Amino acid sequence: MDIISHHYNKRFFYVLSLVLYCWLGYLFVSKQILADVIYTGDLGLESTYFFESGEFGQDRSNVSVRVAPTFSWYPETQAWPLFNPDGLFSEVNTEIVFSPYYRWDSMDSARTHFDLREAYIGLSGDYSELVIGVAKEFWGKMEFANLVDIINQRDTIDDVTGQEKLGQPMVKWTKLLNSSEFSIYVLVGYRELAFPGEQGRFRAPYIVDGARSQVESAGSMRNKIDFAGRWSQSLGADAAWGELSISYFQGASRQPGFGLDVLTDGRILVFPIYPQIKQWGLEWEWLYDGWAVKIEGIKVVDNQLGHWSSALGLEYTWGNILGSGHDITGIFEYIYNDWSSIGSNFTEDDIALGLRWSKNDVLSTELLAGVLFDIREGEQLLSFEYSFRWHDSFEWTFSAQKALSKPLPPLVRIDSTEAFVEALNRLALSREQIERFSTQAGDLITQINSGDSNPGISFDNEIFVNSLSQLLRFAPSVWENKLTIYERDAFFRAELRYFW
């Protein structure tokens, strides 16, 4: 299995961004279309207050600014060689979109970042659509957890909930039929998951070294290209039996596992590893008389090992409550997965309950409150969001989040090779990772047992034990502490956005 370096992915994306910048700039100027370009976007100011200082000394408050402009151009209808039932040529509509993104954060330098969310040409006719460039795609039906959604990498340093996405270079072709559509994706390059920095909140007890990330590859061409496909079908007349979608993805996983290195001073270095996977996905949604029934499921094959996850959702909307025009929607979701490795999704056997209130006024006033409840251990993650428009161009959003977890487990005593191996087994690492890490740390463990000193190694036993104990928070045998890393990160946030 080949490995792609972190630097290759960064370099590829930045070069592609530069080429798209130059090409779009030349197109706009040479065609003298600046007057026809539609300028939209938003400018946001965000202030967050944390109720406690960070577990690792982080500040209790921070300020952040985001800029997200979008430039759209719709030239006159032209003739393009698109395949459709009427022949090889058809008049199609053309759309050119360019949407850069920038965020500055006062607390965490890792959260200050630039991204090219979208930069594509879209061609659409009566029966076909073609998108070429950097774009975003959403799959899924659920409110709290979208298991099938895999095309774009999540921008978790921008939004801890994962709702924000990084732009993905792609070629997407969609065939439109009467009651169904079929899409094929060719995904060029790979976007890695970004992790909070040392001063950032919502981070693990250790720093993940993204510069050492590894992306597995099955061959030279696989270094650059992933593939996906999705078929959607309306069932029955007017979708009376709902809408069904089946999807397939083959390429580098968007959810990393983690590798371990031990440094000579005893610190454990954690770095992400993105395995090659094959994912089959299923979505179904049925709407009837105020009810919404939703199902999502995936089967993932990773290094010949299979994992599956599923989610069931029920929603009911009470419309025009007491003649007020207000709507209230109750949300229930059950999420289960059998993944049991370090870095797995937190929602392994959970229930999500939510309530959405929509005022249906000109200010688009809306409130969403929810709780994620761990069936096995009783942990809870509470969330709240209230938003409304202010005048014509401003929007206020107030949100809060609180994790209710259990106390940390005691530090693990690593005083023998057997205890060390047992700790690694608790992390559910692969056999290859355990062998490599054990070999690398073997001499250092021997030094712990013998008490001998080595002039070339300044190994600190306490640092090593503490590092491994912190890492064990993610071990399957201590899943009851999965939300501990967020317990001190309860926050209240206010955000004001200006739209143009």
C-alpha cells in the first residue's frame, strides 16, 4: 500500500486554486463581463464565551471574523456537446461560480485559514448536468448525523458540528430522468481533516500532527483520483412511497484513523492515517401528512475489514399552532455503528432528540434545541441555536453547547512490557500499528524497567505515562468517557452576519 504525503495534498490544492484564480480573472476581464457578475456573500463577526478555562490552559473567550463572498455569472445560452436522448448537441445553460472563504480567529492560529469553497463551471441541459472544478456536495437525510455524506471533507476547525465543508476538486456528471437521477463523481486530489492547535478549544488531550498525516493509496493513479456514484429514485406516483438513494464511494476515507510515534523525551505523537475504503450507502425518506420517516445506512470496507452504521429518524410537524402561523417539529433519531477503533465516531449507540420552532415571519425566526444521549453510559450533549434576521441584510445567531460526561479514568500505570502491550490493545490499533509502535518504544520501555540512563535519550517516564493515559480516553474499553474532552468546552456564542 503506497502512502501519499501531507505536503503533496497541500501543494496540489494550492496550485489548483492559483490556476483557477488566474483563469477566472482572465475570463472576467477579457470578456468584459464584470457588469454581469452577481456578487453575493456574507461577512460575519463571532464572539464565543466558554464557561470554564480550557483543560490545557486555553482562554475562556475569543473573537472570530469570517468573509465568504460568492461571484456568479450566467452567460447566454450556448450550444455544448452534451449527450442526451435528442442527439449529441443541445443548448444548455452555463453557470460559473467562484466562492473563496477566509476566517480569522483570535485564540487558535490553526482556525485562521483560507479555503476555496467553490470554483466551478456548471453546464445544464434538459437531461444532463456537468460540473467541473471545486464544488460542494451533500448526501443524507438526517438532522444530527449524516452517515452517507462523504464527498467533501468537513471543516471541523471552522464549525465543530461539521456542517461546514471544504471545497473538493471534482468532475460531476448527472443524468436526469423523469423520476430519478444518476450522478458520477471523479474526485481529484484529497482534502485532509484539520485539527485544532495547541491553544484551540474542542481538541483532544494531545496535539494531532497533521504535517505527518498519511493517505493510503493502491497505485500511482489512485494518488490523485477517487470515484463515487449515486442513484436517486422517487417511489410511486408523486413520490408517494418516498425517495430512495443508493451510493458508492471508493477512495481515501474522510474519517482518519491514527498512528502513534513515541519521542525520545517520552511524549507520544499522534498523526492521522487515511485508509483506502469502499463505502456503500443507502438513504430513504418518506413524507406523509406531517410525518417524515428517514433511514440512512452505510457499509464500509477498510483493509478487508467491514464496518456498518445505520440511523433511523422520525419527525412530526405541528403546523399553524393555535392559528399563530408558527410551526413546531419534533425530531427523533437513533444512530448505531459497530466501529471500535481509536478516532471512531462518538455516536456508536445514541439517541438524538430535537425540537425546532419556526415563526414563519419575514425575519425567518427559528429555534432548534437538541440533546444527544448515550444509551449505554448516560452521557449527554446539549445544544441550542436561535436565529433571526435583523433589518434586511443582517442575521443574528445565538448558540450554546454543553457536554455532560463522567469523571476521567485514573492514570494507567505502565510499569512492564505486558502493561504497555495491554494499553495498546485497549486502543484497538491494527496489528501493524501495534508492532511498529512496540518496536519503536521497546528500548524506551526497557529503560523504564531497568532505570538505566542513556546520554542520548532524555526519556521522562511521567510524561510517557501521562501521554498514554490521555490517549486511552479514546479506548473502546473506556467509551464512557468519550465526551470528556468536550466537558470543559461548554460555550455560549453570538454571531452577527451581514449579507449582500
